[in-house]
Amino acid sequence: MAEAETRRRSRGGGGAARRAERTAVSVETAKYIERNIPNFEILTEEALEIIETNAETVLAEIGVNFVNNPGALELWRNAGAEITGERVRIPRGLARKLCSTAPSTITQHARNPNRNVEIGGRNLVLAPVYGPPFVHDAQGGRRYATMADFEKFVKLGYMSKWLHHSGGTVCEPTDIPVNKRHLDMLLAHMTLSDKPFMGSVTEPSRAQDSVEMCEILFGKDFVQENTVMTSLININSPMTFDDVMMGALEVYAKNNQACIVSPFIVGGAMAPVSVMGTLTQVLAEVMAGIAYSQLVRPGAPVIFGAFVTSIDMNSGAPTFGTPEASQITYGAGQLARRMNLPYRSAGSFTGSKLPDAQAAYETANSLNMGLLSGVNFMLHACGWLEGGLVSSFEKFVMDADQLGALHKMAQGVAIDEDSQAMGAIAEVGPGGHYLGCAHTQANFKSAFWRSEIFDFKPYETWSEEGARDTMALATERVKRQLDTYQQPPLDAGIHDALVEYVAKKKASMPDAFM
């Protein structure tokens, strides 16, 4: 399941050897999760049919806007939609028919083939936080993110066993001009990690830059024939598709690269306050967006996305880990499966300002919701803080550690002869204990998932070691992972070609910070 790529071993026997093994540098990535547990299906067949019928009504009678994009309007007109100004009304059944050409699973290739991921089916791929302009750590507190911060997050993602994906904008490096920072971010993902990554979507030309850099990394023919990037295409809910996001989608679809078509839903602000109403809008928006990708290129890889949260009706602030968001996420998973499409949702969501108890509760609710709702691609799986405004170094490693529990839970319950443990029960008998029995000795290393951050020592030992809380332990882990980071090898010619491409692109235009 996991491949150990780098490990330093210490000499010695017995306890010394075991201690050395525990402290050795190991760069491992677990295989993407393959669920052996059922999805939680919250909606009845009647509810699903109502939502699907109502979504078709929304598309046919209310319509969606494709703004500042005459080419998109022409594609829709040719497909049979009714166009009034920038409003597109899609006849019943047309969007769903167009969506049927999208693949049900996507293989995203990494530059290290052992890191390839399969998005769809029973699988779950975990990717880090995306988009915050601020970072937070125990030493510096909350501050604007820099490129140095970005590179640290890419390194932490590479070092994190349970993360399968390097992600995209793990934080927004505000010390680099807006029109150039995507080049530095992509270069970091391509050179500091060998896991799969995401492309830029902030302007169509930046999406094209992403494709061209991938052609250097993978080869032009390989890129045209295989998916090497995912990208996050947000819909301006309610029911508006802007030219920036759709322009990026067009670039990626034409080049056979995957787009996560995802409404950005804050219930009560961008969608109705009811679960059924929100799910209707989500389905209508996703169908319109995915259908458009198939107009651009039939068979283009896409992912059914749903970013969903509720709102505090007193302050207007988004809230996370709530029952209503869970209900919508579970329901959207059912709708995605009925369309036979990969599903993106959930994450390590919290509105807390610090990695505290609020963050832990909200994050645990959100992560488990994602596992049980059948999510195939989980963006924001670690590092999210303050409603997505902050990427936290400590929370990144805390969350990344907890993703191991999702792996374990997803395995389900084994029922083979060894797992039945009848020999152990007979060996111990009434009144004994299992600590020394043969079954325990054979299985103790793998029997229970164990956190690599949490403290389980006796009180006296914990106190003698400084009475460190989880934040302090996470700070120590961040430092250790960065100190022991080793850059994965990359062909020198490819590396130099990427650096040269970035330098030429940046030199070709003046700095812009808007």
C-alpha cells in the first residue's frame, strides 16, 4: 500500500533498533484510499427524483448566465439552448445528455508514476488546503503568505504519508506579482514534489502556461493523451459562469486536463437555506458547467464539485462542520454517483482562528463526512483555518496525521481467519490477558492505527518532557519534516527547461499586483 522511497537505518539490535526505526527519515506516500465501507446515503429515491426534476426546471425555465463569453453562447446556441442576452436556458435533458460523455474515472499522472492517482469509483484522493492569502504558525502568528511559505507547504505535502496530491495554491504568495506568481507556484510543485498537482485558473493565459509547463515536464504528446493536472473551476453561485473561470476551463478541456466544476455555496447567501433547495441549485450549476466542458471537447475529464457551508445568521460569517452542510454533502454524493461522475467535496474545514478545540471538532466532522459521502477528490484535506483565509503550518501536519485514520476506517472490517482470532481466544481462555499471546505478537505493529503527533505517555513522563500541548507537538513536527526534507530527483535538462520557461515568461511582461 505504501512505498518507502528514502530511509536511513541505524545499526543496533532490540530496543535501540526499534527506536532508530521510529526516528529514521522516511518519505512515504500511501496509495489513494480504496473504500471497503458503504457510502452513507441520506436521500430517498423520491427525494433524488424531486431534486433532479427541479434542477431541470431551473435550467430550462430560469436558466444560467455565461457572462462576457460570446463563444460560449454560440456553442450553447448550436447545441439547442435558448439564448437571451447572456442568459442560457437549456432544454430538459440536454445538459444531462451532454454530461454523459464525461469519463467516470480519471487517472491523474504524477512525474513519479508510483504516485499516480485514480479519481472516481470507490477511491478517495486527498489534497491539501487551497487559496488562503494568509499563513499562521506558532512563531510568526498570522501574516500574509510569501513564496517561501508556499515552498514550505509543498515540502510538507511531499513529506506527508497520507496526502496523495500536492494540490495547487496551498497559500497565495503575496510577495510575487499576481500575473507571475502562478509560474513560481507551478515550478515549486513540479520540482519540490513528485506528487500530482493542480494548474492555475486565475486567467485563461495562466491555464495555458500551466499546460505548456506540463508539456516540458511530461512531454507534449503525453499531456495531450493523458491527464496530468486537475484544476478548480468555481461557479459564481447563484448560476453565473464568468469568462475567467470558463476561459480556464476551455483551455484545460481542449488539452484533455481535468476540471473540478464546483459551485461555491454558502447556504443563505449563495443558495437557499434549505437542504433540498441548495441541492437543486448545486445540481443545476454542476450539470450546466460539465455540459459546457463537453461542448468544448466531448470526453474531457471533469469532476462533480460541491463546496458547501452554512452561514451564521447573526454575523454573516460562514460556519463549518454543521449538520446541514453534512446533509448537502451526503446528498450531492448521491447525485454525482447517479451521473456516474467523480465527486469532489469536504475537507478539514473550520472557522476557528487557531488549531484549537473548535478547529478539531469542526475538522473531524468535515473529514468524516467526506469519507462517508463517497468523495473521490478531497481538496482542503489539511491545513485549512479561519474559514479558508489562513493556511496553518501546525494544522497542516495535525490534519495530515489524522488523514491516516480515514485510511484505516476505509479498510472496513477484515473477516479472514487471522482476524477472527479464534486461536487467540482459545490460547488465553477465561481470566487471562492477550498481551503476550501469539496472535498479539504477530499483529501488534499493524493492529491499531496510531497518531504520529498525539501524546499517549503517562502524566509524569508528559510533565517531565515539558507538558507540551498538541500545538507544541505539531510545531516540532513541522520543523522536523522541513529539516529532513530531501528533494525528489528530476532530470537536470527538464529542470533547467522549466526554470528557463519561467524566467522568459516573467521577463516578457511588467509586474501587476491586480
